[in-house]
Amino acid sequence: MKEKHLVWKTSSVVLAALLVLPILAIFFTAVGHTDDVFAHLMATVMPTYAQNTIVLVVSVMALSLLFGIPSAWIMAMCKLPGEKILQWALVLPLAIPGYIVGYIFTGWFDYAGPVQVWLRELTGWQAGEYWFPDIRSLTGASLVLALVLYPYVYLLCRATFMEQNVSLLQSARLLKCTPWESFRRISLPLARPSIAVALSLVAMETIGDFGTVNYFAISTLTTAVYDTWLNYSNLNAAAKISAIMLVIVLLLLSAERYSRRKQKLYQTQFNSHEDFRYDLSGWKKWLALFWCWGLVATAFIFPLMQLISYAYTYFEQSWTEEFRQYALNSLKVSLTAAIVAVSVALVLNFYARLKQNRTSVALMRLSSMGYAVPGTVLAIGVMVPVLTLDHTVNDIAKVMQWGRPGLIFSGTMFAIIFAMLVRFSAVAIGSIESSLNKVSPSLDMAARTMGCQSNSMLWRVHFPLVRRGALIAGLLVFIESMKELNASLLLRPFNFETLATYVYNYASDEHLELAALPAVLLVLVGLIPLVIVNRSLEQNH
């Protein structure tokens, strides 16, 4: 048994080290020699990049609160017609990548778009005779990102509002509190921990976004990393900027933990068959419906209808051998990443199950760190050890006179798959951990009593019981890998495209019509995890 445990421990340590290696590589490279490129950037444009990033993050957080909290409270505390459909429809904007919504909104609201054309035809105004907000601006990018990220706030706040003690709400009504006073004085303060978590997620997604800000010509730290590596081919400067972004992410996570360090809210759930929700009527009901359905229509329904219209009109031009090849590339990368991520998660979780000590838990937490790292930053972190490995292999081959094998790691799918594994292993680890925690320890004792070894216990006892969780974990990793843009743009080999990079390339060249078909496919794939999350939320409540 000890020998088996040693094998599981060694495997877990090696896997955790590999998954945390890109993060360590960023800081190791960043503390090295400072070259002229980074010094020039710091002296010229870096303050502007940092300012734009801060303003963008704050704006998106504020708008996400504005969109998410009222919607969450309305759905949790009010009776509305069609609420069963509306409560999951409000989550749908998460399925559309922000850069796709940005391309569509630009087409609608730009000077040559249908909105301004209709406005000029209606009023007779000419160019320069009226003011119209510029969609391709920092404000426009903030609005687009908030529309696709507010579901983080909505999901967490709605769950919190639904879990709040019914007796508190009943007491507020006995004290003649209006719905607004009940929301402001009871529901909102109790939801502050969830709001802090949601805002940290929104902030990290905003910092890591590249497609939207690049198309809107907003220079942020993410675009700085991308430009430094691709335009200057300077990995050292890119690593230094990535390290700055990592520090910002760590500060955000620390601030989120610190903000709720003393907020321990124990809410006893008293079962009550009484429906305590407000029964809206008149203009209040229509205003609530207009607000919620307006968000869904603006952020999801209208953009999806536009994509479907483009895909139908330009189907013959889009359904090409090139498109099928890129879809196959995405399938291979995502499927491989999903299988490997589930395998890694099983090893780490099973070792934690065997030992149940701080070391095993620490290994799982270290392996999950990549999920908090923006894709662009992670790509630089992956590039450092992968290039080092390539150079080492080529040097050894040269010494042994085997010829030069070339870039067998950084020049193939290996780099992209490794990046997906580092970034999304946390999803698989969390899903399998949740399933494994439901397995009674008495089953482990019974298996050992019957002489079951560790390997046999994993495959004969645990794996059949966590199979559903493993399938969900693999599905989630597969979908997230299909949609990943930032890491794919930086790590893809020559003449290799995925569906995400294919959509980005066409759309950034103002050919969104030809990218509509793969974009619709990405949106449909992105709907699957939302259905899983919503069904889980409904089962819990």
C-alpha cells in the first residue's frame, strides 16, 4: 500500500508542478534583465495602458452591478409572467464571446450602420450636424463587456437572494418595509459576499479580454502583451507586462477575500410553504419585464438573430473545406485537453482522498491557479518553458548528430493543449472533487477490508460513482477550450486555426458575415454549460 501511495504522491506532485510551471516562468523571466523595449514602453505608453485597463475594469464592474443586481432581485423576489423562461434566459449572454457582440454592435451603431442611417433619413441631418455616441470607444467597450459579463453578478446574487432567511423578509413586511427598503436594508447587505466574488470574476474576465478591446482600438495591458510578443518578438518584455497583470489579478483576489474576512453570515433555512415573493402588477410588472427581457434581447437575442441571418445568407461562402478543417482542429485540441484535464483531476483528487492531509489539498489548489490567469498572460507563461524545452531538445540532437528536429513543442498543437490544460484543469478538479465528496468514506474502508489496492479501488469503486461528474468536467473543459481565443492566437502553429481564431480573423477584417457560421456554432456550444449551471441551481432551490 505504501508503494502505491508513493506512486500517487509522485504523480500528483509532478502534475501540480507542471500546471504551476507557466506562472512561475512568468515571474522568473520578468525578474531577469530589463531590455530597451520594456524600458521604452514604461517611459512612453505603459501609463496609458494601465490607466485604460483600470478605467475599463471599474466601468465594466459598475455596469455589471447595474445590470445584474436588479435582475437577480426581481427574479428571486417577484412573481412575473414567464419567469421560468426568463430566469435562465438572463444567463444566456455568457454564451456569446464579447468580441462577437462588439463586432455586431459596431455594425449597428457606427456611422454607416442602420441606426445612424435611419436617424439621418428621419431628421434630414447630415454628417457633422448631430452628435451620436462613438461605439468604438472605451465607453462602448465597457458596455459590450458588461452585457456579456453581468450574468456572473446575476447568478451569484440570485442564488444568495433565494437562500436568504424567509423569516427576515417576513419580519420586514410586518414592520411595514416597502420592497425598496427590504432590498436596501436586508437583501443587499446580506448579498455583499456574493457581490464581491462576482465582481472579482468580472474584473478578471475584463483584464483578460483581448478580442473586444483590440477591435475597439483600446490599448490595455492585454493588448500590450500581444503586441510586444508578436510585433517586437520580445518575450522578456511580454513576460514583464504579464507579471504586472498577474500581480493585479492577485491583488483583486486578495481584495475580494479581505473585503469579506469578517462577513460570516449564518442563515438558517426555515421551511415555509408560503410564497413570500412580491406580486407585481400594473406599471411595475411591465417595467420589470421590460428591464429583464430588454437585457436578454440586447445582449443575446438580437446579436444571435443577426448572426443567424448572416450565416443563412452567406452559407455557401462559409461552408468551405477551410471551415471544416478549422472545426476539426478545434475538436482535436478541445477533446485532447478535456481527456487530459479529467485524467489529471482524477489523479489529484484520488491522492487527496487517500491521504487527506494539507499537502494533498495544497497540490489541488496549486493545480487550480491557472484558471485565474488571463489567457494572454498564460500563453506567455507557456511559451517560456516550451521554447526552452525546444531549444534543449535541438541542442541535444545537434550534439548527438541526430539532425535538428525543429520546434516539436512550440510549433505544434502541444503548446495550445498545454495552455488549455493549465487554464481549465481547475474546472475538472472542482467538478470531480464535488462528486467525490459525496462518496461515503465507509466505501473506502469496505474496499480495503476486502483487500482492494489503491488502483483497483479507484477504478472499481470511485470512478463508477464519479463518472457523471467526470463527464460534466470533460464537457466543460471541452467547451471552454473551444471558445478560448487569447491563448490560441499567441500559441497556434503556422497555418493552424481554431474556430475562435477563425472568427476573430474574419471579423477583425470587417467580414463578420463570413464568420457568422462558426460564430453561431461557438454560441451554441457555449449554451451547454449554462444549461448545466441553471439546472443545478434549480435543483438546489
